[in-house]
Amino acid sequence: MKKIALLIACFLGIAATAQVTVKPGIRAGLNLSTLTNTNLDTKADFYVGGFVAIKLAKFYTLQPEVNYTRQGGKGTIYEYSNDFDPVVPIYSREVDYSIQYVSLGIMNKFNIIKDFHATVGPTIEFRVGDNFRDYTSERPYDMDFGFNIGLGYTLPMGLTVEARYKTGFVDIFGRNIDDDDDNYQTDDARLNSVLQFGVSYAF
């Protein structure tokens, strides 16, 4: 009991002396997205959201986030015929797939050197819209799990310029979660792949 009481006292003492700060903020920027294992090109769109920066130590900040993000991919898709030459397409059309998510993330910010930081953390994203009915009968899965890694630089006026890369872990049609196709291979998963360039500001 004495050891437990001592540990609790030490913890409370550290918590009391720690200079914890909490600041809300906003972020927005450019998404450059595509879907893996497809022939789609990069699609330009945007993200916008808010966060709470909880600075727990001089080198570490915990940053929960809520973002609205528009992703997808665009390009030319081809239809082939098995009755004639299977290599030569008989039909092609331009597509511009869009998926909109509300993303909940827990970012971990580590100060590298003065004004520079690295960011890593997971996200869970809920689909709130898409335009897949314009191009296919398949519908995107309702959720995605992702992982973010990035770098940022805070300017003297408090504005932060940041770049991140996010990869999804769930096939956009959910086939690697609830798959009835015996021929499906995990390496065939069509995953969200997104580069983000933007700014953020903590009040």
C-alpha cells in the first residue's frame, strides 16, 4: 500500500508541475488522392476540419481531430470483349470517382527542432457521400481505417504549414473485411492513398 501511495503521490506531483496547455484550432488544405491497384490518376480535392492541441510535454502534443475530406481518383476506364480481341478495348470513358468522409483522428506531434514537428497517428473515417452510382453499380464501404504520417513547420505568427500522407487499410468496397469471393487476394485491395498539403492554426 505504501508503494502504491508513493506512486500516486509522484504521479500527482508530476501532473501538478507539468505545464499542460490546451488550444483549439482549425486546418484546411489540398488533397491529392488516388486508389491503389487501379489505373486511376491523381484527383485534386480538399479537406477542412478542427482539432484540439493538448501539449503534454515540451516535445509532445496529443491532437484529436475531426475532418471532412474528399478523396477518390479519376482517369479513363476501358471495357474489353472476350468475343474478339481480349487485348483491344471496345469502349472507354472518363471517370471521376469521389468519396467524402468524416474523419476522426488521434495525431501525435513530436517536436524535432525549433518550429518543426513530425505527426503520426490513426484515423477512422465514415463515408458521408459518393458519386459511384454515376459510373458503377458497386457502392463504397461505409468505413475506412487509415494511418497518417507527416511534417509541419510553424511560422512566427502561429500559422502552421503541414504535409501528410495517409493510407487506408480497408478496400473501398469492403472486400477485405466481408469477402465472399474465393478468388480475392489481399494484394488486390483498392485502398485510399492521399497526399495532403495545407495549413492549420491554433488559437
